[in-house]
Amino acid sequence: QVQLVESGGGLVQAGGSLRLSCAASGISFSINAMAWYRQGPGKQRDLVALIRSGGRINYADSVKGRFTISRDNAKNTVSLQMNSLKPEDTTVYYCAAERVGLRYWGSGTQVTVSS
């Protein structure tokens, strides 16, 4: 069974920081791209950050310079360090494991940024 379990969400004031973590099991972690998505206004899931198996990283323009994605293959974890948080960052964040033909999802963690 594949499991992705997010943690680290919560309530923070604008300008503050949170660190999200995702623990994966049931997959060959090191060969998967790992990503963070967040729920958009239409309940779609928008890519926030992605880190490939070889370490290449992509960020959404809206978070570039504020968020940092990292992975620890030895621990099967991926993290998202979120700094300078804004109220518009408020939503549910999802961890995903991706390879050709497959995407697995975590259940999500709520991030709320107050003014």
C-alpha cells in the first residue's frame, strides 16, 4: 500500500513561516518525483513545488523566493519550507508522489494565514 502522510500545517500570521513534511511509504521513493500541490479557488489542485528524483526543482511563480522544497531519500520524506506567508496562501496543501503514469496523493493538511 502507498501512503503519503502530511504534517506541519496550522495557523500562522502573515509574514510568518511553516514547514510542511510528507512521509512516504509503499513506493520506491528515490525514483519518484515528489511534489506539493494546493487547492485553488475552483477546488482544483495547483502545483506549488516539485522536486525530481535527480534533484531538479520547479516552483509556481506565486511562491518562488518564499518556499523551498527538499527531499531526504534516506528517510523517504519531502518537506516544504514556507516563509513570508501571505493570507492568499491559505488553503489545503497536498503531498504527491509522481512517476510516468501514476500520481499518489496524501490526504492534505490545512494551512491558514491570518492578516
